[in-house]
Amino acid sequence: MPAGALEDAPDAFLVLRATDGDTRAFEVLVRRYAGLMRAYAVRLTRSPADADDAVQEAFITAWDTLDTLNDPAAVKPWLMRVVSRKSIDRVRARRGDAALEDWDAPAPDSSGPEQRVLVHSQLEAVVGILDRLPEMQRQCWVLKESGGYSYQEIAEELDVPVPTVRGALARARRALIRGLEDWA
């Protein structure tokens, strides 16, 4: 198959080829999802360096365990779960106090300078609130709101019961609401 044709191939086809040892097919998956995985890992780890390491480890794990993927078409959420685990492992190992960085909220397209300042200020407020949350609450919130994980998936990722996830999310949301009351 010509190299350009692989770029347009569906995920399931690429997974099947990569499972058979086709490194070019896996490289296409890496190019397709590396940016998304890195952005997500930065939000979880709060460190671009740790995010890069987590993504690299995730792709190594993915290459080694790709044959365990039951539904080849579901490679994207599977890769996101792998990078999530690697990111959380890095946070657990570090237990650092680094500030939450690279939190990104897009400004409206038709924004003037005033609107950009307002959005930036609101973003700083959200980042500040998230940064002050206990680690469990922050991780649950990021996995739910940025990663789109279900309560069950978050519980599995963090190795805690679902009620713990529900409570942590409720407390995180209350803290955000209280912290952003002045913006309403």
C-alpha cells in the first residue's frame, strides 16, 4: 500500500496492520493522536516535560499491547486511557506542587482586546481554583470535563470507588462555582 494511502486509512485498518507488525501503520496512529494525547497529558500532569514522557510511555505500551485491543476501531479512546494512566502514574510518582499550566480555553473568534483580557482573566481564575483543589478532586474534574470519562472509568483510572469519584467531582464543581461567582 502506498505511504499516502495509509494516512487516509481508518483507525481499525491501521490497528490491524500495526498488530501484524507494520510500523508504518503505527506511525500513522502516532502522528494522528500524539498532539491530542500530549494536550491531555499536560492537563493531567501540569507539566509539559512529564506530559511528553507520559505520551512516549503510552505509545511504547500501546505498541507492546496493541493485540489486546478488542475493537480496533476504538483505538482513540484506548490510547487516551493509556496516556491517562501513564500521566497519573507520573503525578503519583512526583507528588509535586507545580502550578497548573497550559490550561487552554479558546477565545471567541470575533474578540477584541477587551474580550481577550476578560477570557484570559477568567481562565486564570479557573486555573487558580483548579490548582488549589486537592489532587483527587482535580484529577477527577480533569478526567471528567477534559477527558470525557464516565464515573466508572474515572474510578478505574484512579483505583477508587465510584462514590469517591462522585463526591470529589461534586466538591470540585462547588469550589469552581464559588470561585467563579464574581464572573457571573
